[in-house]
Amino acid sequence: MNFRQHQDKAKKNTSHLMKLFTMMVLIASSVLGAISATALIYQLESMASLKPELLRDIIYVQQFWLIFASCSGIIALIFFCSYFISKRSNKDGHRVALAMGGIAEKDIKDNKELGLAYQQLKNIVEEISLAAAIKPPSLYIIDDDAINAFAAGAEEGGYVIGVTVGAMDAFNREQMSGVIAHEVGHIVNRDVNLNVKIAACVTTFSGLYILGRIAIEPYGDRKHPAVMIIGLALVIVGLLTQFMGSIIQAATSRQREYLADASAVQFTRYPDGIKEALEIINGSREPNTQLSSAKAGGYSHAFIFGFKQKSLMSTHPPTEDRIKRLSGLIKKKAKQVKPKKAAW
């Protein structure tokens, strides 16, 4: 497995993701602009009584293109503003960890049992970070029985690694080293930066659906027909873009997981650790990997173990495939290690 090729492929995936996102925004803006213009022109036609008909049609055509351009521009602006606001809110890994119920070091000191486990975990993070030649990210313990871990943040000082209590109970030190090395791999390969962009995309698309629901929900007097049409269009386009955004999120994330697994083998002194951790999850009939936090659903692609197994929306490749790839990589790495000749 060539690490350089994986990194180049990851950069291309990032570029393709942003191109697809921009294309979806432009298409959605145009569709919504056309529907909005048609609804408003229809309403103007029912109110006006211009004559002759030719003059009326010319005026309405001009109004259509003016309203279409205005609506499309406003919707596109809302898209990009929502994207950058969401991106900014997810940029700070500390905020993401706290939103998922993370416990920082300063809040653990009073708990002797948890404090000891935290210190052992912190030692692993520092060891792996040293092997990867990066500054150790901040460590959070997630008070959740689910077996999982994640990396978050998009800039130096904001990188964090979160590990659930369930994962701490399920894995030994070598296996936990593999899990931590996987997350450090996400940071080194700048996957966490891509995760921020993906989360912002999905949040933006779901915002359209919410706006549409607000527009069509009745309150007070009966709503204007044009508002109802525009609201219904927002709901439909919002659902479609959210669906497509989730597919993009899942497809991109699956490829990045293979790269992080390979990085875990590269960084650890015990390359079988990540493989054994995956085997524990694969050996469970119904592994408990999904966190109870509402925030976790929109950030599922950032975790080491996926929430949905073998589905179109799965953000992680099948565990069996990851184990097979790791088995081949570990054997290949072992063959490259030549025993030293005896001094005598």
C-alpha cells in the first residue's frame, strides 16, 4: 500500500467534494429561483389587469427573469453563509468534544479511577504523536458506553481526540494504541479539516428543509399561495440535496478510513493493535458504536467505527474489508524487516 498515492487520492477527493457541493448549490439555487419567480409572477398576474396582452406578456417575462435572478442569488448567498457559519462552529475541536459529552483533563482530576485511566490514555496519545511528529492533540473522555473514538478540529491548537468510556473498557493498551494512531492519522492526513467541510455541507442542505417546513406550517390566517409553493419547493429540494450530500459524505469518508487504518500501522510499535480492535467490533453481533449525543449523528463520519453497517449511507467501509486490507499491509511490512546479523 503506497502512502503517497493514498494522500494524493485524498486531496483529489477533497477537490471533487467541493466541486460537487458547488454544483449542487448552483442547481438548487436555480431550481428554487425558477419556482419562486413562477409563483410570484402567477400571483402578480391574478392581481393585475394590464392591456393589451402583448405588453402584459413582455412585462411579465422581464419580471420573471429579474425575480429569478434575485431569488437564485439570495438562495445561493444563504447557502454559502450557512456553510461558512457551520464550518466555523465545527472548526474548534474542543467545542465538538464538549457537545458530545466530553470531559476534559481539568474536570477529571477529582475522580481518581477515571484520572488514572485518563493519564494512561494521555501517555498513548503522546507516544503516537511523537511517532507521527506532531504536537499532541487535546484529549477528551466521552462519558458514553458506546465503543468509539474520534478526532476533530481544523487548526493547530484546536485538534482533539475523544475516546468513549465504552472503548476504554473494551480495548487493552495495544488495541487502544491502534485506535489512537488511527485518529492521529486523520489529523496528519488532514482528514479532520475535510470532516469540518463535510459536516458544514450536510448542515447547510438540511437547513433548506427546515426553512421550507417553517414556510408551509400554518399559523394565524391562511398562508399566501405563493408562500406555500415556495415552501413546498424548499422542502423537496432540501430533502434531495440533503440525501445527495449524505451520499457524498459517506463515499468520501469510506476512502479516508482506509488511509487512517494504514497510518495506524505506520505509527504504532504494535501494528496488530488496530486490526485486533476492528476484530472485536466485527466479532460482536450488534456492536454498540453509536453515541447517545444528538450531535454525533451529523459527525458520524469522524468516528473510527461507523454507526450504520453495510448501507449506502454508511460512512465507513465494511469492517471485514478493513481487516483484510490491514492483514495484507501488516504482512507486507513484516517482510520488509530484515533480521540483523549476529555480532559474533
